[in-house]
Amino acid sequence: MGGKVNYNVQLAYAFTFFSNATRGVWSFGVLSGYLYQLTESNYRVGLAEGIQGVAQAILAVVAGIQTDSRGAQFVLRISGFCGLLAVASTFFAVLVGGPFEEYRYELLCGSLCLWGVYQGLWYTSLETIFADSTKTGERSKLNTNKFILTLVSGISGPALAAAIFLIGQDSWSLEALQHVLLLGAGLCAPPAMLLLLFRDSHKLGRASDSFILAKEGSPATIPNADDSDATISRTQHLILWMMIAGDMVSGIGSGMTVKFFPLFFKNKVLLSPFQVRSAPSRFSEAAASPAAS
């Protein structure tokens, strides 16, 4: 069961860690704080964050369809370019001046839409190519490793943001938030480029765990397949819809809470950015980050 870890699995590990860590620098408390300072409106903060979530949900469906028809490598490359475009659009929205400055909020909404497209595209395709590149019997161990990386990286990003606020200007001013936001967004470019390196040629085909699971679930391998086929089909559909419902409830709940924790601590508890970024709630935020991103 040992041996060298598959090329795509290694890339998935690297992307998981650096993507979550860099996104954690800016896309939770810093982004919400910046949007609030810019608009002084909880509604407009929620609207901007909601645009990102809707774009992510829609593109996740598109990514699944395209992954089946054109392969994970193709979709991951598209998502990588979308990620780089999202980084560039964020810099433009934050730094724009002149006649466009009064439209900064609208430009940020457009940028967040691109971030949603980026995240919606890569998530489905990454999970697919990860499963297709995993040897039979090793999936649980490798998925556990990836989940641990998700948790560790989810704490690392906010810790870096807290250090920046501690060393620099620990205030909720637009200037202080802008520096951290741009640094974090800029750091998201290298992980996006990692998505360009995945290769369908490194998938394991019949040796992968996903192939074995599909094969074991086929009617041809099950005794009395004709009698059990309908039952299996109903069970599979029930499990599918239960997972969809669970993800929707989790996503909606996370979006209504995690994104607004920093604003609560800022406006009601009067904590500084450093205190918010280093609060114990970061552990729960790290765990919820896949659903809330």
C-alpha cells in the first residue's frame, strides 16, 4: 500500500494547503470589515458575499457537467485562469481611482462574482481528479491527510493576517484593511497557477478507488441483480438528495453566521482586527471554511 504518492494527489495537497491559507488571510474578517467600512451597511456586505456564493453554486453544477464531458484537467485549467483574473480584478477594484472610484463597491461585487466562479469550478474537479488518482484502499488515509491540511491551513491564514495587523496598523480603517486584503488576494495567485499543472494522464483508471467503488455498485456484480437494481437505484438517489440537502443547509447556515462573526466582534464587542483574527472562533471558522467560502 506504500510507495510514491500520485502526482495529482501531491498537487491536490499543495493546492489545498496554500489555497485555504491564502484565502484565510483576507476573505473572511478582512473582506467583511472592508465592505462594511466602505458602505456602512450590513445589507450590502451580505449582498456582496451572497453574489459570490450564488456564482459558486451555479458554477459547481457547470463544473460537474464539464468534468464528465471534457475531463478534470480542462476544468481545472479554466478555473486557474479564472482565479488569476479574480486576483487582478480585486486589485483593480480596491486601487481604482478617478471617475471609477465611486463605483468601488460595484467593482468589488464583480470581483467577488469571479471568486465564486473560480471556487465553484475547481472544487468539483479537484475532488474528481483526486479520487481518480487514488489507489484502491488508500482513499480514506489520503482524504484524512487532505482534511488535516484544510484545518491547519484554515488557521494559518488568519494567523498571518493577525501578525500583519499587530506589526502594522491595528485598526478598522480602509487603509489598514486594504493592505491586508491586497496581500491576501495577491498570495492567492500561486495556488491558482497550481491548478494549471494537474494532468488527466496521471489518473489511475481501473486501479483507482473510484473505479472499484463504481464497479462494486454495478448490478452486474450483485447477486440477484435484476431484483436489487431498482432498490439500489432508489437508495443511490436518496443518498444523493440527502447529501445535497445537507450541503445546502450547511452552506446557508455558514453563510449567515461565519461571514458576520467579524462584524459582530467589531461593532458590538469593539475588538480590534488583531483580536478578531486571533479569536478562538477562528478554529470553528477554519472547520466551516469549505462550506462558507
